[in-house]
Amino acid sequence: MPKIDVDKAPAFTGSTYPKPLDEPCKGRRGLRVGVAAGLTQFGVNLVTLPPGAWSSQRHWHEKEDEFVYILSGELVLIEEEGVVLLKSGDCAGWKAGVRNGHHLVNRSSSDATFLVVGTRDDADWGEYPDIDLRFNPARYQRDAGASGAYSRKDGTPY
């Protein structure tokens, strides 16, 4: 089992959402540690949210399970059922196909770090219940280019 050199893992910041929907996530930063390990069946990201940052817009996945584990700090989980405070050692998960829009928000005064694990399925798509946005399957994105990543819920390009 090879040790992953976290310093060499692909880094990311912010989000790919269309403007201005990207604003709440601009402070998000992370490392694609699953990619660094060469994993192809599920993704693993190490994510840090500074105070005020969101993990994403509130969303759900049709084809992919998603799991988060809080490593440090505290985050507010906002989903259909309400708001829950998550602290170091807490975890949450969402089954594919359950339309429970969710995201994490850092309302504290310190950075918070969490691990997110999810299956990878090129047929995955989902929606954002609070805004007129959906993300499209990867195969559609390949055919339509970068502009095909997102559309309005009725299918018109964003």
C-alpha cells in the first residue's frame, strides 16, 4: 500500500459554478488525495473551509453516494431536514438518488477541515434546490465542453 505524498496531490480552490453562484465557495481549498493515489472508483478530497466559506451550493446526487468526516474545527450542515452542527469526529452521508439537498458552511471564526468521499459515476447528475441550477453527467459535459457542466433545471444552458 503506497503512502500518498499529500504535498503532491492535485490542489483546487473555489468552485466551477457560474458567476455569481461561485462566490460563497471562493475560500474553499482542497487536495484530491484519491487522485494522488490513482483511485478511479471513488473520490477522496481533503477540504478546508475558512470562516464564512461554503463547501458547495446545497445539492444532491442522482448516482453517487457522498460521505464527509470532520477532521478539525466545526461546520454547519444544512440539508432538507434542517441545520446540524458538526464537530471534529462527526460524520454524515447521503445515499445516491435521495433528493436531500445538503452543504457545509463554516460559521465559526477558525478554519475547518474535512474529508469527503464519494463514488464516481459518469452518469451522475444532480440539482441545487435553492437555485435554478443542475450539474450534468460527465459524458454530456465531454460532448458540450466546459459550458455543458451546468444548466438551468429545464435544460437550457447556463
